[in-house]
Amino acid sequence: MQRLAIGIDLGGTQVRAALVDERGTIVARVEDRTEAMAGPERVLSQMRRLVDRLFSNADPSSVVAVGVSAPGPTDTAAGVASDIPTLSGFADFPLKAEAQKLFPFPVSLENDGIAAAIGEWQFGAGKGLDNLVYVTVSTGIGGGVISDGRVVRGRKGMAGHVGHMSMVPNGALCPCGNKGCFEAYGSGTAFQLRARMQALECSDTTLGRDGSAIEGHSIFTAARNGDCLASRLIDEEAEILGRGFTSLIHIFSPDVVVMGGGLSHEFDRLQPGIQNYITTWAMPAFRDVEVRRAALGQNSGLIGAAAVAFLAEAAP
């Protein structure tokens, strides 16, 4: 009989669940908008309802384990959500124990960036490699690291918060409360904020002129239609990402950097600028490190969480 794991990817915007086999193939997948401000009980109920929907497509007896991918900081060693800024009430919350009450299968908990890195390493853009850095560039910036063929989890399982490297002393305020973080400059949120501010000061741009909101996709669309400000904004974003990726390359010496998250949908436009920054500013021995798009897309964390569940289930 086919063995399946349930992967649950809990995010501040979406909560997703999938049935995943041991080859990393998604058998069934469902999602819902996270009731992020409603508190842990409501969010856990969402997770349970999503899994119930999955079972309309598969035999529950084939499931052997559940893996939950959650935003950080989450102390996965203790199973406790330390303080998740995007989810109300998830401070010092025993997420693993409470999730275990929902399911008759063993539950594993992993930080979302690490789970996505595992997914891409085992089944995606980093398959067959021993060293990779995964960076998700979306509302915020997160990540995970595989080094010498092993997952880097660090103290409390909280390694890989790459969005909170300091890039500009006393710079822009980051959602984490610090100033000058990589996330405060390179995230999709920061990219959109720069576009909105610069569009107000630029008479020669189509951005926002029809009254529509200036979002990431509209900036790329405007650039494709010849808007010079939009093109400059994208080039600036690529340079910022290149700067952050170069620091990560120097620290971890990966075979590849894998980029996921919402902005990776425009990877083909961003990649040349990112790679050019690395080629120009990385130390010579590191300049050949390739930046790749995440092969699993939005499913990196789901598949990674399921892979963690399979490994935990198989452990003695």
C-alpha cells in the first residue's frame, strides 16, 4: 500500500495541506486563507478542516505521519511557537502538542524556511547537491540551509532567519523591530513600498495612474510595457537581492542559492541582475555560484514538511 504523509504549511496569509508520497509527489492539495488574527484555536481548526478535505480524496489508513511547517521564530526542539509576528496569539504557544491532539498520527514541527529548503534539496532545484541556501522572497524574507548534506537547524531549530541579516546600519524599520534588515529592503513588501513612494515623485510613469494599487505584478507588467521607473525599480530589487545572496554565499559556500516565494514568479527578469551582482562583488572563488528558481514553487514547504514527517516516522 502507498505510504503518505500529510504536509501542512502554516503561513500568515495562507494555510495549505497536502498528501505527499515518499517520492515527494503531491497526491492531493487544499488551501485556505489563514484566520491569522483569530487566535490559535481557530487556526488549528482550519488545519483540521483542511486535512478532513484531503481525506475525501484518499484513504486515511495510508497516512503514517504529519509534518507542520510554521513561520518563525519557532523552537522546534521544544515544539513551541516562540513568537510568530504574523499570527495572533502564537507566542510561547505549544504548537506541536496542540497539533498532535488533532491527529492520530505522529506530528513533526519544522520552521518554514528550513522545511522549504528540505523540499528543494530532496525533490527540487537542489536535488543531488550537498550544499544549498534556500531563500524565500515574498511578504518577508526567510530561508534554510543545507550544509555538507545535513540540515542546519542550530539552537532550538531556529537557524536560517536570513531576512534579518543587518544590511544598513540604523536603516529602514523591519517588521521584526530591528532596523536595516535584509527583509526591510529586499522583501516583496519593501519592493512595493519603494515603488509607491517613487511613483508619487515621478511624472513619467504609468504606475498607479489608473487608480489601481501598485503591487509586485503590476510593476513587472509596467516594465514589460516600457515603463522606465518600473524597470529601474526591478533592477534595484535585483541588486538588493544580489547583495544579500552574496553575503549568504560567503558564509555558507553553497553549490546553489535557490530562490522561492512570490517574487520568484518573476525570476527570469530578476535573475540576470542578481547573478551580475554576485559575479561583480563576490570574492573570486565564490562568483560561479548559481542562483536558481525553486522548482517546487509554493509547494516547497509542504513537500519539505512531509519529508520531515517521513524521516521522523522512520527514526528508531
